[in-house]
Amino acid sequence: MDIDSHAGELASDLGVEKQEVVADLKTLLEYDVPLNEAKQSLRRKYGGTSGGTSPTATSIGDITTTDSSVTITGRVLTLGTRTIMYNGEERTISEGEIADETGVISYTAWDTFGFEVGDTITIGNAGVREWDGEPQLNLNENTSVTTESESLSVPYEIGGERSLVDLEPGDRGVVVEVTVIECEQRTIDGRSGPTDILSGVLGDDTTRLPFTDWDVHPEIEPGASVRLDDCYVREHRGVPSVNVSEFTTVELLDRSVAVTETAPTMAIGTAITEGSTFDVELHGTVIDVRDGSGLIQRCPECNRVIQNGQCRSHGAVSGVDDLRVKAIFDDGTGTATVVLGRELTERVYGGTIEDARDQARDAMDKDVVTTTIAEEIVGFEHRVRGSLSVDEYGATLDATEFEPITDDPTDRARTLLAEVDG
């Protein structure tokens, strides 16, 4: 429905001139006011009710992004709380999912309505907006919420308890039990200036995922097994990332949460098709070592690789030496760039960064370090494990493990044939 149609609908409901409504609606939209909020604002301006004619009850499965407002009865599946910046102000909102027998829909509540996970509620005059191509309920000051005495039976899991492998960006009110694999504290430029956060990797028996703790809970430290109640999930470099906030309850567990020791092994072509994966194992052959490998220099401020003492963000800087490999990795089904950090690069190179400096100084050429590395890995099969990012520029895997495959190819072929023959 275009602006003219929305304005016509409003004018008809409110009994005012359509041209006047069109002008007001266009003005609000030019200031980036969401359509539903703009329509509600005009209803208040012209003396109408916030929703016009009360919307009839709708099944969740029938809600579309073209709906303006709806009334539904459903069961609250999840409920999470977080703060956001809205129109320059910090707002506390509640988010989650609600379901009936026909489907599930996410919601955002801009006020405190008092419902809990598992409640059956009737939501009256909820706005509908589009989020990532799907409808989402918007509960605001014009919305009514009534708790029903009779519970609605729904074919969906009630509550936010999840395994890491089941998490998706956009999940709210999530509860996970995990072991902290990696954790570091750092300071970032936050909303209110310098802010301390924790970041690292969490694991359970299904997979591993990155996390950020925006409120620095002391219980979160390497090796700790914890229950995190009320997390939300964002996308980070194409994969789900667990976010812990001031509203998250962190509980130390009196038992250890088992962490999977293996990652799923995939063909490169399959991995690229499935998209970014935080923890995956690939087998293939290094066919080349790219420019920007070997002995490099990084900016001391932002850690970016610099060229000729120049950082793209900080200009002329005194670079910090580092070692890195960017290898082209192929298995016949696809190609990925595998990036080895300093520790893995030293292992491949067979020496430390000091050794690399000495070699480059003796040859008066840093490229000799790259050549030495290439001689060790190009043309050989390797097993690599790490985080795979897939975007319009291709596939890149940041390696956590990298080692040569030393078993006899003939033996592997015989084993494969035996498996095929049963």
C-alpha cells in the first residue's frame, strides 16, 4: 500500500480532508518516523482513536507486513530485556516471541505490560512493522495486554533454553549453559565514553560461538561453566554471537558443561554454500601464498596491516612487526583464503618473529620470509580448523588449527572405497 492509499484510509476513518492527511504523513515519513507510528500520531492529532476501527482478532500465521495493526491471542514463548538508543535517548525494551497454533511472531514492547514467559495473553491494537522481511509486533502506549486465565496450547517450545547450535541472530530472552573457552577484557568507545567489556568464545556439547559481555560479570572467566539467563543474539561476521547485558543473570554452575572437541568437517564448496560458520574443519591443498603474508607491520593504534609506514586510519605510524600467512586453499569443490596468525605462522615458518627479522635483515628483503613459508606449505595437503566468513568477496577462514595431512593418500582411497562398497 502506497502513501496515498494509507492517507486515504486515515482520512476516511477520521473524517478529514485527504490532502491534509497526505501532507502531514509525508512530513513525518521524511523525518524517518516509522509508518505505523506516523499513522498513530495523525490519529491522535485529528482526534481519532490510536487504532481507528478496532482491529478484529487475527491468527498469527495470517499476519503480514502490509497489516497496520492487529489483535491476537497467543502464548509468550520468550521474553528478554535490553537497552537501546532511540531518538538520542536510552530506552529499555522487552523483546521475544509469541505463538498460537498457526505460527510464531517476534515482538518488541516499548512499555512494561507485566506478562511473563508461558502466559497466554490477548494483545489489542499491536502495530505491525517489517523486520528483516518478516512482520513483527510493536507494543506501544496504544496497545492493550490482557492475561487470559485459560492457557493456549501451542506446538512450540516455551522458554528460552537453547543449545548454542540452535541460536540464530535476532533471538531474544535466550538461556544457555556453557563453558567459557576464551575470555579477555578490553576497553571500547561506548555510548557514554570508554566502556569495559568482555569478549571471547563459549562452548557446549553442540558447537562454539563468540560472545560479548557488555556489563563485565566477574563469574565469566576462562574455564568457568555458567548459566546465562536472558541473552540476546546478534550477527557477528556472519555467525551468531551471544550478547550478555546488565539484565542477564549469570550463575556459576556446580558442574562442568562439556564442550565439543571437534568441529564439523565440510567440503569447501559446501561450506561456502551454507554460509559463515564459526567453527568448521576443512581439508585441502595450499595452492598459493598471497601478498601480505610473511613479515608484516601493524598499526599500534588499530592493529590494521600498514604499508610503507602508513595506516589508512591513523596516517604515518611506527609499525609493530608481526607474522601472518594468507594461503589459497583448494579441495576441488571450492577455494578459500586461510589466514594464519602469528603463533601458527611461527610454527609453519619454523622460527620466531625474531628469526624472521634476522632473515629479512641478512637478505635485505622481507620477501624471503614469505618464500620460506611458501616452500613449506604450497602443494601440500593440510587440515585447517577455524571461523569461516563468507561474503561477496569470497570465503576467508581465520585458523585456530593448521597441520599437514600425513597419512598415505592410497590408504585413504582404499578406506573411502570400502565405505562406499558397504
